[in-house]
Amino acid sequence: MITKAKATISPKALSRKSPAKQKDPGVYESASITSKHFVAVKKSMHMSDASISELLNISPKTYQTYKKSGAKINDNIKGRLAVLMQIFEHGIEVFGSGERFYKWLTTDNFHFDKKPPMEFLFKINGPQFIDDTLTGIEYGDNA
């Protein structure tokens, strides 16, 4: 189960640690993901290794390996991490702080069948649904 934690990072700080973006803003190039991005996500959301491992669908031991400099990272995991980084950055921009975004992400929500949006990160279209909901909030939809 994903543990709740405080997140305190500005959108600029996450962007500085983000991989090179493609032409579309908020879209990351998974080929440029390195071990430093695993560390940046952990620091930005203040989540445990076990929680991040669960989001990436890998074991905590594999996550520890990926955090080491020069580690060979599976392309599917790079893509999954790029999606998480996009969502985290968007959420921080919408809510103004990592702490407020994380609170929203871990609180039961009407738009998510009265479940925390975090649970939808595990579903196939869940990350896109979360991102679309964040866009709606940007334009005045209720959180």
C-alpha cells in the first residue's frame, strides 16, 4: 500500500531535474531518463522506496539498483517514470506546492469513484485520467 508523505518541491525544482522535454510541454523523452530522475522523483514527493517501487511495478531492490549511477534501466520503467514525472510536475503546478498536490492525490475524490486519485496510477488509462482531471482543475473544475 502506498504510504502518505509530504511533498515539498516547486515546479521549477522538479523541472530542473526532469529529462529533456520533447516539443510538447509536459511530455518527456523516456530515452533520456537516468538514475538521477529516480532520485528526483523520490525527493520531490518524499515517498518511500517501497511506494515508488509499487507505482513503477518493480521490487524495492530493483528500484534501489535503478537509483545507482550508471544502472541499466528497463525501457518500460523509463516510460513509466516519465509519465509519473509529468503528472507530478503538472500537479505541483496546479496546486502550487507538492504538499497540496500530494494531499489531493491521496484523498478520496468524487471524480475517482470516491477513491484517492493515487490508486488510478496503477490502471492502464489512470495516469491520463489524472492528468485530464488536473487540466480541468486548472480551468475551474472542482477538485
